[in-house]
Amino acid sequence: MRNITIHQPGRTAYLDCFSGISGDMFLGALLHAGLDEEMLRTELAKLKLEDATIEVCDSSNQSIGCKKVTISQKRRQALRTLPNLIAILDSSDLNPEVKQTSAAVFKALAEAEAKVHGISVEKVHFHEIGALDTIFDVVGVVIGLHLLNISRVICSPLPLGRGFVQCDHGRLPLPAPAVCELIQNIPSYGVDIDQELVTPTGAALAITLADEFGTFPAMTVMATGYGAGSHELPNKQPNLLRLCIGTEHDVKEAQEVTVIETRLDDWNPEGFPFLCDLLLKNGALDVSLTPCQGKKGRPGFHLQVIAPAVAQQGQQELLLSQTTAIGLRYRKEQRRTLPRESVTVPTKWGDVKAKSVVTPRGTVIYPEYESCKETALINNISLDEVYRAIYAFSEEQ
């Protein structure tokens, strides 16, 4: 990921690549989400390339409305190298940020092709990539993000089809070799579809423009657009790229956590309070110990720790050093947390700590156990009496 800022401050765009991504799909999704077609054409004219025509039409795929973009060349183009493409950008009247970001996309493509063919980046002759349709797709997408004031892009993991594709280089296996180079260290998964889903141009746009790859962020969606692909998929799923544009919520807590688990049948559970305290002090969000029946019918315990991803390594080391576990399981999970803050509640015994939580039904105040316990011990009253005082105060608010 190259995390290039297009325009600050702005909105967030989420690329939902359920059927892959290509340059024309991305451009169509931007237009369908509200990008003004005439403004786009005006900006693309600044490239001073007159041998192409751009057709934008309303379409439908599996009953979902979308935009289909087709860019046609009036005559065959000469082979272009990366310096040729940079020269076209430099001689244009485009916004400097658009030039910079477009150049980064072409550079990513050139580096991938150079790696595949074993030649220098400067000597890469672009075939499909140097054609006018790809130039207009790449620059058009960057222009669209700029005009829509999108400053942050999040992309879903990329689906990779199988089979072969015919191009100027010959018959290539899917995913295309250039795509395999581009998506290194990028979340992706294979699908049982004999079709090219992620093109080199689509992959280059994704890895250059995306600030991160993951699930749908906490955001208020303001517009959604669908860009149509060029082929019908064999399994009849919509060949579309979905683009959601909106404003992200200020989420203070990590919404992706790591769940670490192990089962213990030869461990003394008297050490659990000590272990639990260590884990929580070192970043764990929650720790639980549940009785279970292990292999060979022996009673044991299921130990689970929930922690932020940044604390995962430390949590694993604690579990392996403080218990008899010789192996751990861990996985990523999404969570949703409610906004909350620490408060003090006035009672007849003095102020007691609590937490104020914003729930779908309104704000609720919940007791904090340690503070309530201390109040109960000092005043020689029951813990339940302190709890009831907190709840009564909450109902009065």
C-alpha cells in the first residue's frame, strides 16, 4: 500500500470488490456514485490525447443499476514506456496531485511487469497498460477521487479467479503474473470462477490508492455507486464493483480484535487470578476461563483472551510462559462497541465511580464494581445497596 494523499480533508470511500476490480469498473462506480461526467471529460481533455472516445451509459447487472464505461481508440497506439506515460502527465494541465498519484499507479504497474519479465522498469513496453483506455481509466479514477473530495480509501480483500487469459504477452495463467506481484502483502482469496476478476490495472489502483484493506468501516454512507465489468461471470453473480462514499465515525476503540484460545487439562486453576491480572495489565480486553471436558474424558479448562492486534504477541508469550499450554489458536474478529465514558455518581455515601454508556435506547449509567465494593466495605453496607443507588440515579437522568 502506498498511502498517497489525494485531497485533505475529505470523505472516505470503501471499495467492495466482491467480483474483483478493474480500471473501467472503478471509473464507472465513481460516476454512478455522483461524479459529474462533464467535469470528468473536461479534466481528461487536459491529457491532450485525442485518439480516444469515452462512452458512459446506464446499465443493469442482475437487476442492479450501474454505470458502464467504454473507452475506444480511433487508431492503434504505439508502444509506450513508463517515461512516455510520465511525459504525458507532465505536459498536461492536470492538478499536480492528480499527476503525482496517476504516476504512482503507472509506476506500480511498470515495477510489476519488470519483475515478471526480468527487465528494468525503464525498458518495460506497455501493451494493454500503455493503451489509451488504461491511461484514461487510471487518470480518470484519480480525477474522480479528487473531484469527489475523497481523501481516504479502504478496500476489501481481493477475490482471485483461475484459468487463463489471452493478451499481447500470450496465454497467461490467472491471476495474471503482474497481479501476483502487485498484491504481495495484500489480503486476497481464491474463488472457483474461471475468469479474470482482478486486472493488473485494477490491482495497481487498489494498492496505490488504498490506505488500508479490510472490512467495511464505521461510517455514515452518503452515496453508493456500481461500476460494471466487461464480462458475464459464469456463476451468474453480478460482475460489479461497489463503491460506498461517506464520513467515518470517530471510533476510539479498535473494532478488530484478536481472539486467542487454548485448552488446559493439566494446569492448576488457582493461578488464574494471577494470570488474568497479568494479561489485563498487558493489554488484554477480556479474559475468561470455562470448564470443559478434554480428550480422553479428562476435565479441563477453555482459556480465552480477547486483545487488540498490537497486543497479540505479548499475550501469547504470557499464556505460553504462565500456563502449561504448548499451543494456541488465534483468529481475527470484528466487534462493535458503544461509546462510553467514566463518570462519578453522587450517593449518600459519597461519590462512586460508574460508566456512562450510549445505547440505542439512550444513555445508561452502569456501576463500576471496584468502586462500589470499596464504598460497601467502608460503610458496612451490602454491595447490592450501592448498585441500586447507581441504577436509581441513572433512571432519574
